[in-house]
Amino acid sequence: DLVKTTSGVTFNNAAQVWNHTFYWHSMSPTGGGEPTGKLAAAINKAFGSFATFKQKFSDAAGGQFGSGWAWLIKDADGNLRITTTSNAGCPLTEGHVPVLTCDVWEHAYYVDYRNARPTYIAAFWNVVNWEFATANLG
């Protein structure tokens, strides 16, 4: 509720806690591969194929200027879309349902990847928690 109803310092703190918690759940040590079932079908419907989705999501994550997030969201019409937000931005504020996110703040990858964001994004696909994403799809 705070993410949806506040601004300023309260929003920034609430949204960053929410975004980071969602990000950690978007990954699993047993994740990776490709989605199955209804999520795979929804991705294929929206993007034509998983490979196209993966490329578009990776491009969005890599193209986010500065700090922020790449998101797979379900919009108000029930369609899957890829979007990005900067800083504490969160799709909840626009009435979207977050399905999956990748943190592209430098702190998410600098220790392991230095400034090689594309290498970090490629590694992200090895830990994506498709079960969590499927549950978020509804």
C-alpha cells in the first residue's frame, strides 16, 4: 500500500524494499531454463517465442540508463509487456502486475561483474525463478 499511495522519502524506502524483495524471489538456486505451462504460453503469445522475449528483456535491462529495474509485467488489459523503471520506480504505481524483475543497479552486479552489465544479465537467466513468475501471472 505504501508503494501505491506515498511519495518522497517514504515511497523511495518502501518501493526499494518491495522491489528488492521481489527481485530476490525472482531468482532461485534451482532456477534457469525456460518457463513452462501458462507462463510459457503467455510469453509466446506476447513475444512470439521465448528467445525473442529473452532478447527483448535483456536489451531492456542492458539499456536502462543508470540505476533501475527491468520488469516483465501484466498490464491492466492482461497482456505481458517488458518495461523498465529507474531508481525506486515500481510497476505497482501504474496499476501493473509485476511478474519478474532484474535489478540493474550497479550494486547488484559490481562485485562479481564490475561494469560488465551484459555479462550479469546473461548470468541472471541461469537463476530465474519461473515458478515465482508463474504464480505472479495469476
